[in-house]
Amino acid sequence: MEVQWYRIEGEFAVLDQAISYAARAHAGQMRKDGTTPYIAHPLRVMTIICRTFGVDDETILAAAALHDVIEDTTKDYDSIAHHFGPDVAQLVADMSKDGRLPEKRREDEYHAQIARASWKARLIKLADCLDNVGDALDERMCGRACKTAERALELVHPDDPPAVQKAADILRQKLRLIRSA
């Protein structure tokens, strides 16, 4: 199926659809604080990519809005590919852990998966880490989010485009600020 990218009054129609799809998929889910709707996280990740990292690629932004849909909802690759095309679906799949695996193996395989993925997936992962570090509720959660961020920074390739290098620098700065506090 060919996905048509079109603009409505200067706005990205596919991105609007991705936000709505993600909101419906995550309906009823909450962040760890028990009060924040889960959808706030993928929308912040998308916003970080756009406003903080300066990337406005429709495919990346749509995948960022959808990045936890396969992992945390009943939606699958085929559904995302049907609605948003194979490029968005692949990025979302790249961002998804295999919940069937034991935790240690799941984390190791996920790390390797992101390393093999396109630079676009690494960019989304860096934004995901930046949001999770900033949204940590306590020292324990912050410590875990920082370790995940450090591991994500190991995945940045020297030949990744400037957007990824900029994102990595921003995340490193955030981690330095946390460590010095």
C-alpha cells in the first residue's frame, strides 16, 4: 500500500493521524506516577526530536509518536504499516523490545537491535532517554534512566548524521547536569 503524505493547511496530516492512533492505543495507560496519561511520554519524545534536536522529518516524528505502541499495546507491526507505511512501522519495530524474552536477554537483544537499526531509530532512542531522565520521579528511577541513557549513547555511530550527534551531545549534557547536582 502506498502511503500518501499530504499537508492540510501547513500541518502534517500523517503526523496528526499518528498522534491520534497512539493516543487511542495507549488509552487508559498511565506513567509510573499513576496520574500522567502515558501518551504524554511519546508526545514529549516527538516534541524533543522536533524542538530540541531540530528534526522535522515526518517519518521520524510519526514513529516517535508511535514508538511504544508495539511494545506496550495490542497493536502490531502490520497495523502500523497499514496505517503509516513500512518506513514508520520499521522504526517503531526497531524501538520495540521483545516482551517474551527474560529481562536480561531482552535488554541485551534490544541494545543490539538499536545498534543495527537506522540512525533514525537511534535518534528516537536518544529522545526517549532524554524524556525518561527528565521525567524520573525519584533517585532510583533517575539512576535507572541514566544507565539506560548511557547505554544508548554507546550506540551512536561516528558516521551518524549531525542530528544524531547533536542529540547525543544534548543527552550527555543532561547527564552531566544530573551528576553534578
